[in-house]
Amino acid sequence: MKITLDTSEKVKIDSSPDKSEMTNQSDFRLTTHTSFKLSASFNLSEFVISQVAERHGYKNQPNEKQIENLRLLCVNVLQPLRDLVNSPIIINSGFRSFDVNVAVGGRSNSQHLEGKAADLIVPSMGLVDVFNLIHVQFPFDQLIFEFGKWIHVSYNSELNRKDLMISKMVYGKTVYEKVVGDQLPVISEERRM
């Protein structure tokens, strides 16, 4: 199976048999294509690698639609962010299969399951600055300042809600609070640290 981009930038998967990539006639694997470019700076491998999947033997392989969603996330949010900050972006979590999502305690409606979300950090920038930059500069569905440790961003094409949230642990449970206004209200707290 070969994955290519056509001139309209849609993902195409050529499922013609290639014996070197199959264990049987119905076993097509994307694992040999993890170097597939989603955008100029992002490869599919960055979005499917999972220590949890490896540890438990789970497959974490997106289908064609999920790959297209990852590509749209990269093209519309992550690559423009990478170009603007001129610095690498580290993807902590991207696509999650159902089993991986359950194992990490993800929500049953997580956009990671659809390939529409990524958790990230930009090592050269503070999290609050990254959050505010994405909020002001780019289209997104949800933007979450998660536990003060990473940024969750999702992209949902024409259905972007522009939801801004902060997540934190309260008595062992994750709580999401809506951000009201134009900026993340913890700016002064992070800069004092």
C-alpha cells in the first residue's frame, strides 16, 4: 500500500497488493509508512507513536479518514504555528486508537480518536504564550491548557467552535473550565515560575 498526496492535497491510499508490505491478502499496514509527510514539518509517525500502545501491544494505526484529519490539523494549525515560531513543535499525543484511548484514560468522544487533535509543547516558548498565539492566529475547534503541562489543540474544518479551556485535577478528577476573554488568565502565574 502506498500513501500519496494528489494535487488537491487529499490523501490517497493505493491498496494494490505489494507482497513486501503484507502478511496476508487482507493485512494492510500503515506502520511501514510512518515517514509519510502530513505537512512540510510533520510526519505521520509523530502522531501515531505511543508508549502505551507499545507496552500493551495495541495497534495505533489510523485509517484513511483519520490520516486526512491529521493532515488538515497540520496544514491549518500546526504547520502555520511551526512556521511562525520558527521552532520545533513536540507532539506528545496525536492519533489514538480506541484501545490506546481507553488505556490513557481518554474521553470516549476524544477528538484524538478521529485524528483531529494533538497535545503539544514548543520547547522554546512558554505554554501560555503558545496558547495565546494559537488562539489569536489560527483556526481551531478546541484549545485546552492542560494541567499546566501541554496544549491540546483540535481542528474540525468548518465546524470549529473556538472553545478555550483550562484543565486541572480536582480531587482526582479532570475538570475543564471555560476561558472567558481574549487571553489565558494564568499569564502572570506562569511568568512568576
